[in-house]
Amino acid sequence: MRLTSFTDFGLRALMWLAGDPERVFTTDEIAQAFGISRNHLTKVIRELAAAGVVTTQRGAGGGFRLARSADDITLGEIVRLLEARSALVECFRADGGACALTPGCRLKGKLKAAREAFLCELDRTTLAECAYPASGKAPPKPVAA
């Protein structure tokens, strides 16, 4: 299952927060550390805050941090939350899509089972297990292929 950049950015930010859970981080700080769009990250953080995964503070000294212990947040929860807006395939959309292969398609059931197996595995992994170690340094920048 391919994750959207929305989910990718969310997971990276949460891994960073989990490495130093008492600290408040700014969107600028995280976006710069990962070399990602601040505006896009802001949307991700807004969604995580609405779901109660992070808390936000406005004003001087503001930013965001985990709302719950990283031990209580599973990767499956986060992926479900952040991927809810994009269907894996058209027929998984809330409106059922308009695929010409429906209702005789034999692929949908296989994709659904694979998606559930993927998410089930992520349900077994907590954010704490994937926390980026708190070192005071930014994570290494990705190397271009």
C-alpha cells in the first residue's frame, strides 16, 4: 500500500515528537528538519490535532506536541486517520466510485484483504517503537536517488 505524502509527513512529524515528548515543536522547525512544505505540514498537524493525537498552542512559545503517550498511539491508528481522505482504489471511495468492473470485479476483495493485513501489522506497532531518538540534532536529510 502506497502512503500519501500527507501520511508520510504525519508519521515523520510524530516520530520526531515521540523522541522528545515533553517538548513543544513548531511547524517551521519540523518542516525545515525534513525539508518538506510548511503549508502541507500545517494541514497534517491540524488533522492530527482535531483527532486528539497532538495538542497545539498558539502565540509565543507555541507549537505542538503529542497529546497522549507514544505508547498509546499505534501506527495503524495514524495511517487510518491520515489516509481516510484518499481511497486505495476508486471502488473503495465512500460513494463506491464509478468503476466499470463493478460488481463483477474479483480484485476488490483481494485489495481489501491486503489493506487489512497491512493495517493489522501497523496496529501492532506503537509510535514509541518508532520514535526518532532525541539528540537535539535534526534528522539526516534524505539523499536524492
